[in-house]
Amino acid sequence: MTKIICLFNHKGGVSKTTTAFNLGWTMALKGKKVILADFDPQCNLTGMVMGFQRVDDLEKIYASAPPNNIKDGLAPAFESQPREVSAVECVAISGVENLWLLPGHINLAEYETTLGIAQELSGSLLALRNLPGSIRFLLERTAEKYDADYVLVDMSPSLGPLNQNLLTTSDYFVVPLHPDYFSSMALSSLANVLPRWKTWAVAAYQTEALKTADYPFPEPKTSFAGAVIQKYRPRLGKASTAFQRWIDQLTSGLRVILVPALERAGMLDASSFKTRCGLDPWTPVLEVADFNSLIAFSQEHQVPIFALTPEQTGQVGAVWDQTVTSMQTFQKAFEQFADRLISLTD
């Protein structure tokens, strides 16, 4: 059965897109069939995978039949079209087998207000009751088409109704963090918001109108699949002293603030978590340094950091040798991350 995993933090700039892309590629190399779903209206993941640099590039792929992006895929539900929501035509990502992109749409945010109204009214209006369950329905139908093992959902940095729906109807969620003050503050906010979202989802699932909708609202069962900490400055093979202080503070915040809140909300079984991946749930499942220019090269050439070539970076000799060392470190970290995530979700 397909597992839907959200990468979510309402704090922006925490490398959700980079994480999704490199993780998806790594899981595909391990034999898993993976769909990367771009639910961020900024469409950074779509642009990165498809090499787009302008809005005009994105607009060329819209309004196709069958639908080839998230907004057009959801249109039957959100625009009351006389057809059922069906699988979206995904884009095969070159360079690796079993990895696809479910493209985003820059106007996906147009559906957010309507979705918010539908979720507040809990299906009391007949015309809106199909909306809350339609997103999970679309992802499941698309996953079935490609026989996908995983759907990795790249989300926008917001606490809006779209993210509320995506996270609560997913199977698992990962929280990306940066070693800084703002990520530390975000943990307190997440500890308050996520349990409220779970309470809402339970109530929605028990609402008769949503149970009998064309796209029934699924039983909420999302579970925390760990935090990742990225983009710290390395020194002598590990985080510099200043960044390590923030990493320690984030780990403490996970242990004292977020993990207990998720346990109380039924969004984490700490004992099962440790049994499955060998870590306490407050220990990051991925820690990886900032690789600076390698990220830019990766985005330019639409390949993960560890798949870059000397020609793509323009590096030779000792400089390339050092780059290879960094790439291998990055690859090892993501392979370990993928293994842990597979163990947690299998």
C-alpha cells in the first residue's frame, strides 16, 4: 500500500524542496517507486525537476487532457465539473528509474479559500462536502496508476487549510529544521497547532456528510516520522560550535516540547519509533551540513548533489576531489535517512 509522507514546517527556508528531491531520488535508487508531489504554489520543486526558470515555462504545461498537475487534477471537485477526480499524468524524472513528479500549479492557492470554508462547515453544504476528501483521493488514484510505494509531499510554509488537510490525511510527516532561532520557535508553534489539526480531522472523519461524500474524508492516522536538521556550517567534519549549540537546542525542543505534544495527540508512538529506526523520536533522522554551491549545481542540472559530475560543476583536480568527498558525505546521510524512513513506514 502506498505511503503518503508530508514534509512540513510552517517556517520557510528549511530546505523542504531540496530534502524531498534528494530523498525521493535516494529511495528510488533503493528500489522504491516514488512520486514527488508539489503542493507549494511557488512550484519550486516543479521548476527544479523540469528546469523551468519563469512562470511562462510553467503555464505551458497547464490545461492538458488528461490533467498533468495538481490543480487541474482537483478541478472536478473544486469546480463542480461533471467528471470524477482521476489520476494525474506525472512526469518521469530523468536519470533514475521509478521516480516521478506530480507537478504543482502556481494558482493552487485559489482553491485554499474554498477548502477552508468547506472544512469549517464540516460538509454542511452539499456543494462543499466533496472537497475535504478529494486531495487524498487524488493522491491515491495517482499512486495506483504508477504503482507507487511512496508519495512525498512538498508543502508550502503556512498554517492554512490546504496544509491542514494534507498533513492530517497523510500517513506520516517529517519536520525539516534549520539550526537557528526561528526553527526553535517553530517547535512550540507546531506543538500547539498539530494536535488541534488532529482534533479537527477526527471530528471531520466522524461527520456523516463527509463520510458519505463522493470522496470520503479518510480516517486520520498521520504519524510523526522524525525531524531533519540541515544547512549547518561544518568544521573538521562536524557542526561548528555555534551551529552545534542550535542543534542541541532543537533536539532539546523536540524532546521537551514537540514529542510529548504529539504523543498526547496520538500522532506518535515513541516506543515503536525507537524500535523501528533505532533512534529516540527527538533525535534527528537526518543531519546534513550546508554544501553551498553544490545545491545550486544540483538545481541547475536537475540531479541530486551526489550525482553531480565534474563537467556540471566545472571543477578539476584537488578541488573536484574535495567535492567528491562532500558528495559522498551527503549521499551517505541521505541513504541513512531513507533507510530510517523506510523502517518507520514499512
